[in-house]
Amino acid sequence: SEADIERMITLFERKLQRLPTQQELNGLVEAQIREEILYREALAMGLDRDDTIVRRRMAQKVEFMFNDLVDAAEPTDEELQLYLDENTDKFIESARTSFIHVYLNADKRGDQVTMDANQLLQALNSNQDSVDPADAGDPFMFGYEFNDHSDLQVSRMFGRDFVKSQAGLTPGSWQGPIASGYGLHLVQITERTDAWLPPLAEIRDAVLYELLAERRQQANQAFFETLRERYDVIVEQSPQQQGIAGVESKP
């Protein structure tokens, strides 16, 4: 059609920044004709019904078409704020901690590690101004100072138990020892920020994304349920299902 040819020319110009020659345009038209003929023959032969990838792609295309309709309705700020209020767990900012630590290698120190930690703790608290964590304890691969780290970041390096123990420490002084998978640590919290919920103005794009995703999922499910009502679905039982626990036999 004329519209098809206009589309070919537009795409060619957009890609190569020039109009196609007549020979190039003839080649594009012939390629389109070839594709259309082969496509129609594939449908006539039923190849679309036996190809899992084709079936899945066609099903996804229907969902994509419906998603465009769902996304057309832009939520108001009132709707976004209501969604934020009802789903604070999705947007809350994690507590963040800045700290330094002295590491004691349990494998290296053996049974002495706890005694060494307690003795070092007393020394650290009596002489805080001249403490160099790298020299006070044993070498540690991740370093000794961590600034503005979330609980998740700390957990990835030290483990969940370390984060739980660290939450009970008071900022300012050296405390511990607390354990990780590496050994024992003496920790000084330098700053801690509690978890907080940012205002809508700061996270509007994130809230909009989540709300549209949820609406899309709900609309897709409702759309599918409406389509399914048009069909009589019969699920036959395979002989192999007999050995599967929880599968009821049907006549």
C-alpha cells in the first residue's frame, strides 16, 4: 500500500539520514512482498500453532496492545499520594550507618580472639583520638571505614547477624565485640540515620512506575478472565500424572 511505502521511506531516511534511491526502494518493496507471502504461507500451513516461541510472542503482543490502553490514563497526584500512603514499604529509605571498625581474625588468634578483643576495646576507649583501625587489629579486605551505608550494603559484606548486632550500638564510643563470618569486630558508630519515607515530590517517578505496573497487572488479569469466559477449557489428565502427589483422578 501507499502507507507501507511511506513507512519504508521514513525508516530508511531515519536510519541513513538520506532518501533511498529508486533501486533501494524497489529492494525494500520486494523484501516486504517476500515476507508477506512467506508469512501467509506459514499461517496456512499452521506453523504458528506448533512453534512455542511464535505462540508466546503473539500472546505477548496482545498483552502489549492492552497495556498501551492501560498506560493512557495518567494517575493524578492525589492517586499517587494515596498509593504511596498504602504502600510505604516499597518506598521507605533504609536506615543508613557510618562506622569504623577494628577487625580481629578468629582463625589467626584462635581461642584468644575474645580476650584480645576485650583488652583492645578498653585500650581504644581510653585513647580514641590516636586510633588507626588498620594498625590496631588485623588486616581486613574491605577496609575499615564505611560511610552512609544501608543495612543491605552492610549485610552483603558482614552478614545479617552483624547488622542486627550493630543496630543496638550507641554512636560515639567503641563497642563490641560483634561477630561476622570473618571473626570479631570492635565498632564505633560515627553517624546513624533512621529509616524514613521521602515525600511524593522526591520519588514521584518511582511511585508512578509502581502504580502503573500494579494497574497493568490487575487490568491484564481482568482482561484475561474476560477472554477466558469465551472458551470451554478441557484439561485432560496424562498417565504420568498418576504418580504426582495431590493430583485428583478424573473420569
